Amino acid sequence: MNYITRKKASQMLSVSVKTIDRWIRCGRISAFKPFNSSKVLIDRDSLSQENLQSSRPTFKNNF
């Protein structure tokens, strides 16, 4: 899998980091926090337009 940071994802989608955080919380984006790290990494495949525009979130993120 290919992972990117929240900042990189926000730049790719032309949205704010807060919007990325909101999408992670509601389950639209698959993300995780590596052990002993403060960074959140996002699965690049979950950034598809189909996934972001779906009526129901598909991912459960447990932090």
C-alpha cells in the first residue's frame, strides 16, 4: 500500500488539513497512526473521488 501524510493529501485534493481530518473522523479516508509516532498516514487508494463523494463512509479508523 502507498501511504501519504495529511498535508500531502490536502495538497492533492486542494482542501484544508482540517477537511482531511474531518474525512478521517467520519470514515471517508482510511488512515492510521504508526506506533510511537504523532503522524497520521493516509492510504492513497482511499482518496478516490468515488469514495469521497459516496453517501456512506466506508472506513473505520481507530486511533
